[in-house]
Amino acid sequence: MKKKGKIVTAVAGIFLFLTSATLFGGGKKGPTAITGVAIPEGYRSWKVVSASHRTDKGEIRLILANDVAYEAFQKKTLPFPDGSILAKLAYKAEKHPAWEAALVPGKPMRQEFMVKDSKRFSKTGGWGFGRFVDGKPVGDEKLYASCFPCHESGAADQDYVFTRFSP
Ligand code: HEC
């Protein structure tokens, strides 16, 4: 009986391990856009490349880069190497509650990512595009068909990246 109990415990243990490995890491991707671009882990602690204020949309955006992309920005390496990921975090521009003249990031509007993988995304300049709202993937084929052409029209000479490094 004792031996049987141990086997049951061992089997349960292995089962739990496999389940948690699948759910928390173990190669399983987080929320993923139809383009195959997933929310990259830990993106909120990446370094800031620059910021923008879209006056037409009333939004403030933070542009962050993972280590590979950040180094490319600093060294002005073009094209960006495979493994580069850029994040654009867009917020409604709001007046600071204690200081009217200061516009600050308010409600989060969307999180967008560009992932460099020159083979996988060869049709779109080597970049995979993904859009998320509140951590959930959004966008149909029509939306994603619009990403690359606009980046191509405005930033072809910078490997389709609009953002310039702010020292
Ligand atoms: C009509 C033009 C246009 C379209 C369409 C567009 N973008 Fe952009 N994108 C820009 C501009 C301009 C910037 C520069 C920063 C900003 O606007 O805040 C930018 C910046 C970015 C950045 C930061 C890196 C960079 O290039 O500066 C990411 C990431 C991004 N866009 C993702 C997307 C995704 C994902 C889509 C499609 C769902 C998309 N973009 C569609 C114009 C566009």
C-alpha cells in the first residue's frame, strides 16, 4: 500500500510539473495576434528609446526596445538584427491633476510590437506586427495589411522604423 501511495504521489507530481510548465513558460506563448506576434515577456522593463505626442489623436506614446534593438539604436546598426523587438505603448494624453500645463500619459489605449525575424516576416520587411488592447490581441487581416505599407512609406531608409533615438 505504501509503495502504491508513493507512485500515486510521484505521478501527481509529474502531472503538476508538466501542467505548470505548459501554463507558465515552457515555451507557451502569451496572448498572440493573428500575425503570430505575441506580447513579449517583460517588455515593460525595457529601456526607453523615445516618446511621441500624436497631436491628431491626443495620445502620448512611449517607445521601448529590448536589449538587441536598443544596442542597434545606439550603434546605429541598420538593418536591425533578428531578435530586435520594439514596443509602442500609447496612452490618452491627459492634464496632470495637480498641474494643468503638464500633459501626461493617462488611460492606456493600446500596446503595439514590431518583432524582427527576417525569414519569418520576409514579406513585411522582416518585421512582424502585433497590436493589443488591455493585454488582448486585436486586429483582423485588414488592419495588419495596413501596418507595413505605412512604415514603408515613411521610414524605409531606417529599416521601416520611424522612431529616432532620443539621447
Ligand atoms: C498610417 C501610418 C501607420 C500605420 C498604419 C501604422 N503605424 Fe506604426 N508607427 C507610425 C508612426 C508615424 C510611428 C512613430 C511613432 C508614433 O506614431 O507614435 C509608428 C511607430 C510604431 C512602432 C514603434 C517603432 C517605430 O517604427 O517607430 C511600433 C511598434 C508600431 N508603430 C507598430 C505598428 C503596428 C503593429 C501597426 C499595425 C497594427 C502599425 N504600427 C501601423 C505610423 C503607422
